[in-house]
Amino acid sequence: MQGNYFFKTSVALVILSFLWLLFIPSFAPTLWANQLHTPLLDFMFNWCSFLGEWPLISFSIAFAIIRQPKLGIWFGICFLLELFIVQGLKFGLNEPRPIQELGNALFEVPGNPIAAWKSFPSGHTAGAFTALGFFAVICRNRSVEILYVTLAALVAFSRLYLGQHYLHDVAAGICIAMLVWLVFRFGHTRFSLLNNLSW
């Protein structure tokens, strides 16, 4: 099944995250990742975080519409589902971000001010795993699929590195993306949306 490696790896990342959180305080992964900062990593993870927001989603929807309009429309609907879930949880729960707990212990990367609220779940992570999961579904190459899940994981890690989220926020973002991924898979399998699409 196309995208199977991406899906299994994503599930493994979620399981590992929650197992880790059984034994350490919730702030520890964020504090550890944030203290790794160097100018090069600051630049790299700023860009990873930026790409995980709108660029990847916009590119994936545009790509799908250009290659096969029905597929693009279906993926756009699935993305709206992801957006609805993420924003509903963010505004409904309004969870504090790590800065509220860690304060000055966090390093603020230039160009990426640390937010104070709406921590759960990580929208950047959900967006990146949704977009790159889409490309994994239409990919015919296992090596490229591994690249997609690696890029998605880097976006997720960037949210810890930048001090914006807790590990459970990131894991929840992956879970939401995987739910959307399953809905997307069901739709394109049910309506044979990928029959004529090569990648």
C-alpha cells in the first residue's frame, strides 16, 4: 500500500513520544531541544517551521489540482478537516505554551517570537504530516517516501527546538494528520482518484 511506510513511521513516532512522556516531565524535551541552538540550527529550524505552515499545504493542494482536479479537491477537503480539528482544539482548550512554565530558561530564536497560548495541538506538525503524507501516498519510490517522513519529523522537531510546543502537542499533531491521512486514503480508494496519477 502506497504511503504505508510513512504511516507506520508516524505511528511509531507517536508511540515513542508518549512512552518517553511516561518517564520524564512534559517540559523536558522542549527544554533539551531548545538548548541545542546554534546560528546554523536556528536558521535551519526557522525554515523547517515556516515550511510546515502554509507553503507545504498550499504546494500539495496546488500540485494535486494541477495533476488531477478531483484528487486536489478531495485533498483540499481533507486539509479543511485537519484545520477544523486543530483550530477547534487550540481555541477550545487554549493550553499554555512552554514559555509560561519555563520562562527565561527558553532561548527565543531570532525571527520566531515564542507564543504564550494555544499550545495544543501543534498545527505546524499536523500540516506538515498531512501535506507530506499526501505525497507519500502518491509516491512510487520508498527512498523518496523516507525523505518525506524525515522532513515531516524535522518540522515537528523544529516546534520543540523553537520553544513553541511540548512533545505531547507535537504527537497530537501527528495523530490528527494520521486521521486525515486515513480519511484521504478512504476517499481516493473508494473513488479511484489515483488510477491515472503517476509520480
